[in-house]
Amino acid sequence: MRSPSVKTDRRRSRLARVARAIAIAAVLAGVLGGCRQDMHDQAKYEAFERNEFFDDQRASRPPLPGTVARGHLAEDAAFYLGEADGALVATAPVSLDQALLARGRERYDIYCSPCHDRVGTGNGMIVERGYKQPPSLHEQRLRDAPDGYMFQAITNGFGVMPSYAPQIAVRDRWAIVAYIRALQLSQAATATDLSAADLAALRAHETSK
């Protein structure tokens, strides 16, 4: 009859052999895996890496003339440039609705009101702190200006006003133009501009005071 110490020694020996086998398998897997790194370290030039094959020594090649980034073809000149056939568009080439005006108000309050103030008179917070005052959006020349003029001013900047093209998407620029027209109307509207129903409601409100 084997003593308990013999059984224990054999069990320990068997566990040691299993542990060595697992360790060897792990090492072999690492070594063999490291021998084939083709998918991880492919033979290619990284961006901006030197490449003596080309005269300019650049691996990254410049785009071909006329190349346009996907989504930036901008075929609709009226929408993307604010002009058509070389002339500024008279009205915004977007559908005017309450949602567009709400978006225009939000974007105007963020980007325009610091200089033009919330109603467009040109007395924004930045002006009060010494920045050059912009003209009032209610001047007659700006009331008469085509929508394309407003759009291009936002896109390209005007005077000390910088371009907001990087910050404001194209459709949002048109939304701002639409909201500016609403501001202009709000400061110059007359009773004759109201519908019969709106005029009646206004008169009823005035009577109830």
C-alpha cells in the first residue's frame, strides 16, 4: 500500500508537467504569432512619409485637378453660393416654415447677436465693450438688399466681421437670413400687413386692455 506522501508527490509531478506544457504552448503561440505580422505591419507608406520615388519626395500624393471631396460638389450655386447666373439671388432658395425660422433664431442668437443684438440694431454686448459697431439690420439699404447678399456676408465676412462658414452650415446660414427678414418685418410692419383674422385679434386685444 502506497503511503500518502507518494500519492501527493505524483500528483504534484503531474500538475507540474501540465503547467510546463501550458507554458510552452503559450510561448510557442507568441513566437509563432510574432513571425507573421503581415496584416499588422503591412509594406506601405504612412501619411507624410518620405518617398524618393517621386520628385517632390512625398508619399502622400496631391489630389488631381478638379477633385471634389464627397458631399462637397455644391452644384446648386444658388444654395451654396447665394447667386445664380452671376447675380445674387433675391430670395432664399429654401422652403420657409416655422421650423426654419426657429432654427434661424437659435443660430442668430448664438453667432450674430453678440454684435447685432437680439433685434438687429447693432448694439450687441461686444459693441458695448468697444468692438466696432455694425450697421443696423433695419437700415433701408439692408432691407432692400437681396437675400444672397446677406448669405454671402455670413459666408465670406464683411469688413471687420469674419467669415462664419466654418461655424455655420449652409442651410443654417439661409435660416439666419430668413430670421433677419422676420426681424426687419417686425420693426416695420403695419396693420395693412396683417390678415383680416390677425387684425381682428389685434383689435380685440387692444380693446380688452
